Amino acid sequence: MDLATGKLRSIPLSSVATVKYQNAYGGINRKDLKRIITVSSNLLSGYTSNEVNARLQEVIPGFEKPMGTEIAMTGEQADQAENMVFLSKAMFLSLFLVLFILITQFNSLSKPIIIISEVIFSIIGVLLGFTLFNMDFSVIMTGMGIVALAGIVVRNGILLVEFTDKLKEQGVRTREAIIQAGKIRITPIVLTATATILGLIPLSIGFNINFNTLLTGLNPQIHIGGDTKDFFGALGWTIIFGLSFATVLTLVFIPVMYKLLYTGKLNMKRAANTRRRRREVRRNNRNNGY
């Protein structure tokens, strides 16, 4: 009612209320022309979504349901599956690009394969670390950590292989070049890995400092944990575990593989030369009437 005229007057509904179009519990929802009912729940403290989803996958097959009814896991479980597929594609694409660049740089296929294979062993270090310390495995952050780890591990392998090739170009025998490269390059490889690991430890444990109170009242309010650890902890520990394991492999696995491939190529070349000489001998014997 308009107070000035005493008559009823229409006003926009948006002036007194907010209109929202949403589904109610009494509504009928459909997906692909099929009726669906979505059941969701929050997690209690002390539980993780992966544990709950794993338990549900065990219970759902034995759950009694009406004929024609299907039960499927959606929500976070489906998102994790999509993220896993995306990160797997990103991992394979990054490895392909790294392999292509290494082949162009070394003008060889065997040496890039040695370096790329180190990435596979670094993933073993990640899995061992999470298993030994009984840590939660995050699909997204751990996957991102593995992709980032590939670049760091490849760099250390390049340092060793490239320096071995330079020593061989200077006339050093292959075995001696491998030994000298390991002795000289061990310092930058270990220092790079150590600096990366030490730099990621504060991020992994959630080390927090309040710089505002530190500069104003010399009270840093240091504490460990919190949201930073929960979100970035899996990423940091992935790189730490993988890099620690891969650093040892860089100094042991790459020299051994380099020597084995060199010996294999040399044996194949000798075998090819032997077969060629035998063919020449047989041809000469036929030409001479023997």
C-alpha cells in the first residue's frame, strides 16, 4: 500500500527478495534421460576422502537395490579420475618434449633414453617415501610434483652425460671419462639437490612466520602446520622424496648405463665389421674360382 495515496501499488520482487533457481529435494533430477538421486556427505575429522571412497567401493557391490537401479561414484571421486587423466597426459607430453630436445642436443637416441629413464626411477622414490612415512597421497598435488620433478632430475642427468662427452672429445678413454665426470660433477649435482630439498622443507611442514609482528614487535609468531601444509605438503614431499632417490641414481645408474650402451654399440659395430669382412672374403673366393 502506498502511504501517500492509500492505494495498492506493485513493486519489483527484487526489492524485497532474492530469486534463485535451484533444485529442491522433492524435484525429479535427470541425467541422460534417467532419474538420479545424489547422496553426499561431509567428512568427519580423522578421515580422508580416499579412505571413505575406498570403503564405499567395497560396500556398494553388496548393497541391496531395486531392479534397474545403478549406483555410481561421482563428486570428488570422479574429479580425481579426471585430474589423473589430465596429469598423465601432461606428464607424457612433457617427457616427449624433453626427449625431443635432448635428441636434438646430443644428436643421439641412446643418451636421451638414459636421462629420461631416470625420471621413472625417481617416481619409484616418491612411492617409497609416501609408503615408508605413511603419508596421504594427493592426486593433484602429487601429480604436479612428479611433473615438476621430471625437469629437475633431467637437468642433473644432462650435467653428467654432457661432461662425459666433453672429456671423450678431449681424447680421454670412455671408462676414464665416466669416472672423471662422476668425480667432478658430484659436487654441483649434490649441491643442487640439497638446496632444492632444504628449500622445500619449510613448505612441506607448513613453517609459518608473521613478518608483520616480526618487524613491528620482534615477535615472529612461528608455528608449523595449517592450511599451507595441508595444501602444498604433498607437492613438497613428492619432490623431496623423488629428488633424494634420483640423486643417488644420477651418480650410479647413469654412468653404468652409459658404459653398457657404449659397450653394446662397440660390440654391434665389431659384429657388423666381422660380417662385412666375411662377405668380402666369400665374394673374393667366388671371383677367384674357389
